[in-house]
Amino acid sequence: MEISPDAWVLYEWRGLRLNATIAFTWVVMALLVLGSWAITARLSEGERVSRWQVALEVIVTTIRDQIAEVGADRPRRYLPFIGTLFLFIATANLLGIVPGYRPPTGSLSTTAALAICVLIAVPLFSIGARGIAGYLRSYVQPTPLMLPFNLIGEISRTIALAVRLYGNVMSGTVIVGILISVAPFFFPVVMQVLGLLTGLIQAYIFAILAMVYIGSASRSRHRADDPPPNETGD
């Protein structure tokens, strides 16, 4: 049984290999791009709106509210990045019900790439909120002796993000494969339903952890004359 989609080679030409991880990653991205284009192409501000627009507004509002609950100063600032992470992981996992499909999140290379995106986003958002000096100062607080430990913490949480997502998706694939060999009719259906729920939960956890890391690095004190974030909607 092939656990990782990396082992499934779809096409090979002169040493160049197209495996299932790359192919299904592009499938997920294409679905997200086409779906967002189809929904946003006919947005309406009138009284009558399509069901797809309502669904889109619910998703965007829910993600923004979750970002605000984490304690981010301006939820809209982080919405594109966190929302993209959640939608990509959730879509990749939910498509697992399609026969022949292998979720790219079952590959350590994919989860590592997502974790690296978070690793890069943390200093970028932090520098945008606090400046370069403020961000670099956080590595030597409360004492310069904490510098190596803070650097190790940055690397370790990136590895933890990648391994956590990969381990959960891979374990679901292994369990389904075992149950298919034991009871090929009933148990795989139950596990497939549980797998969909787990996929959504993993997407939520990954996005929330990413926001927690970004928010903790970007958090700074507001000036006394700054309005509260919830009132401005930024």
C-alpha cells in the first residue's frame, strides 16, 4: 500500500517525474481559483444574492471572526493569508472522497512547504506591525541569553506544524487501508466520513496555530488615540 502520494508516479520523462502530490496540488489550486472567480464574478450588493455569495460571505466572516478571537489587532490584514491556508488544506482533505484521489497534505513535502510559508509570514507581518528593530528585539527579550532558545523555538514550531498535519492525514490513510483489507464494505465508509471531519479539523487547527504564531510576533501596544480594532473593522 502506498502511504504517501509522493510514491505514486503519474508520468515520467527523461528523469522528470510527475507524482500524485504535484498533480493533485495543482488540481486543488485550480479548483480554488476557478471557484473563487466564478463566485466573485457575479457579486451583488442588492437584496437578491446568490447562494454561493452567501456561502462565501459566511466563510470569509467566520475566518475573520476567528482571527479576531485569537487577539489580532487588525483581522482583515491577516485574512488573505490565513484564509488561503485554511481553504487549501480543507479542500485538499475533503476531496479525499473522490475515488483515485490522494490528498497532497498526506505528503511531508506539502506540509513542510505550508509550514515554511508560516515561518516566512511571521517575521513579515511582525516587521510590518512593529518595524525591523521591534521584531529583532523580541529575540533578545527579556535577556540576550534567550536568543538561541527563541531561534530554536521558531524552527521547532515550524517542524511541529508540518509533522502534525502530515501525521494526521497519513494515519487516516493507513487506517482506511487496513480496514479495507479486513472489512471492505462497512468500515471504510465510516472512516471516510470521519476522515472528512478530521480533515476540516486539521485545516482549522493549522490555520489557528499559524495565526497564533503571527499574532504573538506582531502584537504591539496601541496608542491611546487609536480606535479599537473591532470598531474600525480593519
